[in-house]
Amino acid sequence: MNIDYIVSLLITAAALILAITIHESAHAFVAYLLGDKTARSRGRVSLNPLNHIDPFGTVILPLLMLAAGGPVFAFAKPVPVYLNNLKHPKRDEVLVALAGPASNILLAIAAAALWRLIPADGGALAPLFASNFGYIPSEFMLTFLTVNLSLAFFNLIPLPPLDGSSILVPFLRGRALQTYYEIQRYAMPILIIVLYLLPTVLHIDLIDIYFSFTYYPVANALLSFALGF
């Protein structure tokens, strides 16, 4: 196996685990601030990845998707939130759901700012962190930036178990809400169709279209800032 591929895989895994850990901790912390102590009591306000990792969603599923050569996504253990414990349940449900994606966007901004401070050639530390893959701290910042933005915008898609579903539901009423709950039962098949079947069979990539006006403009702006353009 190519050493550069191993380095790339390790960098991506480290960036993804850190991004997911902070994402889930943000959900739990905001829920705690808004009155629900459930997640905090279960150790979910934590930077320990083991408190958040779901064996299937965080490890097995991404590896299977990587082996399949298609898009890769992962999810952690759901953060338990009891709406009745929140001070203003309808409003606070949205704030708790937004906390995860918001934390990832802030992390992407932080990665761009730190990357901007790293000398282009690695400076005096280059011999310690250089490989054929590149200067590892710079590569990590690039990967961390893109992973966090992907995680943020992907989670805003309004399908369970993604955060976008919790953001959308409080605004639906009557027949619209009933229809949405009916669609929720087919969330995973819908994701598989959107991620794999449509791009492969019909060559329609809905995620790429969605990312074209969400992820890509923000990523390009942050990359331009980080590189000093």
C-alpha cells in the first residue's frame, strides 16, 4: 500500500473524528445551556471521541463506502435531548440542532486562520513534518477545513438522522408535517438513492448541486483567505 495513501487516510480519519466529536459535544453543550442536562449527565459534553463514536456509523459505514468508491459520510451516536426539559422547546430544538453544524463552520474558519499562519515551505520545522504527501500540518489544515464544511452542510439536509430535520420540523404544520413524518420512514433509502443511484445511473448528483451553492462558495472563500489570495 502506498505510504502517501496511508498518510492521507490517517489525516482524514483524525480530522473526521475530531470534527464529529466537537459537533456532537456542541449539541450536548447547547442543550445543557438551554435547560436539558440529559446529554451532559451521560458524558456527551466531552472531547473524548469514545463518548461519541458509533461503531457502525463512525467506523464500519465509512470504511464500506470508501471501499465502494462512492461518497463517504459518517455519523456518531445521537445526542439525547428531551424537549420538555428545554426552556423554550420549539425555539431551543432548532438552536440545539444548529449547534453542531455551526461548530463545524467555526472550526473550518479556525483551520483557515491557522493555515494562513503556516509558512508555505514549512519553515524550520519542515524536515520534521514533511513527506511525499506534502507538509503534513498544512495538509491537515486543508483536510480539516474541507471535512468540517462537508459535515456542516451535509448535516443541514432535512432528512433524519441529519440535523436539518430537527431544524425543519418546528416550522411545519398540519398536512405538511404529517407528510414529512411519512417521508422520514424512508430517509436511509432516500440517502442511498441520492448518494449512489442517481449519480451512477442517471448521472444526476443532487449533493453536488446542493454543495455548489453552499459548501463550494464557503470553501473557496476560506481557501483564498488561508492562501493569502
